[in-house]
Amino acid sequence: FSQPHDLCCRRYLQEAREEEEEEEQFRRTGKALIDVDSIAKHTSSIKREARKPFEEFLSCERYGAWRQEQRIVAARLKKHLKARWAIQKLIHEQLGRFQANYNRAMGPTKMTDVAQFLMPKWIPAHELAALFWLGDWRPSTILELLRSLAHSLWDPIAVERALSQLIHDIRIEEAVIDEEMTEIQANCVLHLPFGPTNTEGNWLALARVRSEFKKIHRVITKAQNLRTKALELAVSKVLSQTDAAEFLVAFVGIQEAIHEYSMKHKTRKGPVCIDELAIHSSVLE
């Protein structure tokens, strides 16, 4: 009985010892694993702390560069806006000068003033014969100048479409004014006395003349208003701001070229005629 009992005791002690050794080994291994994890976490935190300032530096650098670019672009936009406002102001001033010139015929006038509006003495004969219509440029002629600039405009197709419609509308109004002027001329020829009259007849004739001159003055006023309307619509409805500025510059240049050419030929004798090629060359110069 004693021998089996001893064997059991020894086996039990052996198993207990092995279990203790396994637990000890497990504790050692777990501690080692814990140490490895802690070291890895610590190393990772060190790397993150080392990387964090560099990433922040890159982010600040990029943000600063972006803000600098924004400031540069904003400054450029502001400069262009100021230039655009300045150009718009100059366009309004130039239109105002044209309007002031056209409005000279709208105030109270004498009969001699009406004649001067129709045939200004300060305008050379060549210029009068070529361009003038009831005191100044025909509105549709002013607009036709845009066709020569169409190739250099921002949107030539759209400009051509809008310009054609505008010229069509302006020519209708010109035709109405021409009809009124034709009727006045017919009345003058048919009803005004051109021969000698007595004293009472002189007063009646003068009253008729005054009446017809008032009608002529109203027609001239309509023509001047139509010129203003044509310029304003071309600038505001047909052309962009830049194109409008270029057009006004070109229009003044063409006016000056034609006037200078007419002044050079003012003293020539014979019928009034204009060499189109010569004017074109002068404008290009």
C-alpha cells in the first residue's frame, strides 16, 4: 500500500512543480511582451512628437504661401477695377462732350443760328458734302464705322448682330426726320414769297419764314437727339467697356483725319469731291 502511495505523491509533486514552472514562464513571457509593447508605443510617440512640428511647419508654410497668393491676386483685381472705373468715367466724359456739342441746337435760337446749325461756316466744304446731315454726322454713318473695327472686337459675331439691328432702327428714325425736312423744304418752295411785296406782305412773309425756321429747328433738334442716342446705345448696348473706349478713340481720330484732309483742300477750286483712298490712308497714319 505504501509504494503506490509514494508514487502518487511523487507524481503529484512533479506535476505541481511543472505547473509552477509553466506559470513562472508564462509570467516572464507576458512581462516581456508587455515591455515590448510599451517600448513600441513609446517609440511611436517619440516619432509622432518629432514629426508633428515638421508637419505643422509644412502646413503653416503652405497656408502662408496661399495667403500671399491671395493678396497678390486681390491687389491685381483691385488695380484692374480701378482702371475699369477710370475707363468708364472717361467714356462718360467723352459721351458728355458729344452730347454737349449736339445740345447746342436745343436752346433758344435766332433764324441765323438755325442756318449755322444746318451749314456751319467753320466746317470745310469737303467735310460738309461727305458726312454732314442736318448739322453733323449722320447717326447711321457713325455706327457703320464700327464694322471696320468688328474684327478686333471681343465678340465680333455678337457685335455684328446687335449692330445690324441698331443701324436698322436708327435708319428708320433717320427716314422719318428726312420726311419732315422734305415737307418743310416743299412748304418753303411752294408758299414762301420770293418776289417783292408791300409792307403788309413783308410782315406776313416774315411770319411764314419764322414759322418754317422753327420747324427746321425742331428737325435739327431731333437729329441731334438721334446722334446722341446712337452713340449711347452703341456704347452701352453693343460694345463692351474696352471696345467702347477703342471705338470712341477711333471715332475722334477719324473725325480729325477727315477734317485735316478737308482743310488742306479747302482752297482748291472746282466741284466738291473726296478721294476715299486718301482719307483711308490718312486715318491709318
